[in-house]
Amino acid sequence: MKTRAVVAAVLLLLVTLVSCRSSVVEESTTVNPSEEELITVGFSQLGAESDWRSTNTESMLTALSAENGYNLIYKNGQQKQSNQITAIRMFIQQEVDYIVLAPATETGWDTVLEEAKEAGIPVILVDRRVDVENDNLYTCWVGSDFELEGQKMATWIYDYTCMIGMAPEDVHIVNIQGSLGSTAQIGRSKGLSDAVRIYGWDLLDEVCGDFTETKGREGMAQLLQEYDHINVVYCENDNEAIGAIDAIEAAGKTVGSDIKNGEIMVVSFDGINIKALEYAKIGKISCIAECNPLHGPRVQALIEAIEAGETPDKFNYVSETLFSSVSGITSIEVEGKSYSITPVT
Ligand code: GYE
């Protein structure tokens, strides 16, 4: 009897120990990290105007997910700087750990960024930049070199028109610009206007297409009514280019790179929209300068570096290519650096 009782007691103890252990193990694997363990980030996105923007938003939401240790508060500014300022003030009130800002325009940020600085919240800029008195109002920036994108595109146009033997004064360009005052517009427009000055092209007009298909279509329709000798259309993003192509075709004209024989050549930026890449493949868009929107993991890496006590570089550039299916140009050179053209297949 005694022995049996001892055996039973030992068994009970073992069962209890095992079940305790397993409940501890289960707890540690199933319990979600508490809110305090997550890094809280307030992300003010400027809007949802283009395919580039939606891909960028998706990349940010995926990288700054709860799974990756983030509590993300996402606000869409609907293209209005005032909405973005309100969002930043809300993030400050919520005492977030970081503010990530994709600013609609460059100017007008000093006051609200001062407020973030006073609250001790680091600000990371993504995509576009801000033009502020004091650069210390933000920690760092990650995005594209928009002026270089413009220079690359202008060089491609130059090399192409030289290759087909066109005189610079016979190159009649219109520019469908992006949202005025945004870094992407400023850089891409400068890339073109500098080239116009250097090469002596005929820049007929510039209209604002706001980075949207609708405005690209309207802008192009208006330009076609005013000018009958446009042969190059410089669209500051793919969505505008798709709209512009619609307008050109609706006016009974043909898009393509055979500008010596009356075609209208369309070039653009981004390379993320499926339809635009398809157009590049069949030659409706002659060249696309890539603009990479996948900044989520880049912002995540910057936050991790700051968390680890490091000081990231102030300006972090993404390297980019050009897409074209026009034969004859395999690379271009800008300021002594060569960039190869990626064929679209
Ligand atoms: O090219 C355009 C978007 O700022 C790089 O904004 C971005 C630009 C992009 O709407 O499609």
C-alpha cells in the first residue's frame, strides 16, 4: 500500500511538473508582445494619386507591421498639406516613437516639424523632401534622386534624337509636369529644362498633370489643340503618360518613336504600372526612367539603426535604371557615370 501511495504521489508530481512546464512554454509562445514593446510609428502619406503611391503605401504597411514589431498609425493626407500637418500634430499628441512623413510639397513644414522636435520625436522623411530653414528638424531622408532621373531621361532623348539624325531645333517638346512644388516635379522638370538650355531643343509648353491619368489626358488634349507640331511628350509619371496617350490617339495621331515620320514620342517615369510597362514593351512609351517605391524595408532599417544608437546617413538614395524597348541605345552617360538601359520584354 505504502509503495503504491509513493508511486502515485511521484506520478502526480511528475504530471503536475510537466503540465506546469508546458503551460509556461505555451504562454511564452502565444502571448503577443504588449503595446509597450512595439515601436509606435505615425506615418503621414501624402495621398493615393498614382500606382507608384499605392505600391509605396503597401510597402510601408507591410514593413512596419505588428509582426515586425511596429504599432503603425497610418494617415492618408488626400493630397492636402493641411491634412498632413493635422496628422503630425495628432502623432505628437499620441506620443509616437517616430514620425514618418512623405510630404506633398517641399515648403511650409517648419512650424510643425519644430513642434515634433520640441516633443523629442525623430522625423524620417520618405520619398519627397522638405525645404526647411534648419535641416535638424528631421533625422534623415530616403528616396530617389529626381533630378538625376530627369537628367537620365533628357540624355536618353538626346542620344535617341541624335541617333536618328534630328536637329535640336526640330525637337518640339511639351512637359506634363507632376504636382507642382513636389520634389519629384522639381527635379524632373529641372532635368528637362537644363537639357533644353544645353541642347537647344524647342520646349513648347509645360502644363500640370498632377501625377494623375485624368489630368494627363486633359493636359495633353489641351496641348494638342494649341500646337500641331509636338513630337516629344515628357510625362513626369506613368499615370500621366497613359492619359496623354489616350488623348493623342483620340486626336487621331500615332504614338511611337518614329518622330521623323509624324509619330509622337512619349516618355515617362516610375515603371511600376503594369499598363505602362506593357506600353513600353510595344513602343507606345519609348522610355521610362525607373522610380523605385519600395521604401518600407528601407525606413524599417533606418528606424532599427536609430534604435541601435547609430546615426544613419542624412540622405539615402536609391539606385535606379531606365526601361526601353527602342533599339539602338543600350546605355547613357550622365556626369561621367554610365547607366545601362533595361530592355522591356
Ligand atoms: O513618381 C508619382 C507619384 O514622389 C516619386 O509621386 C513620387 C512620385 C511618383 O505620384 O507617380
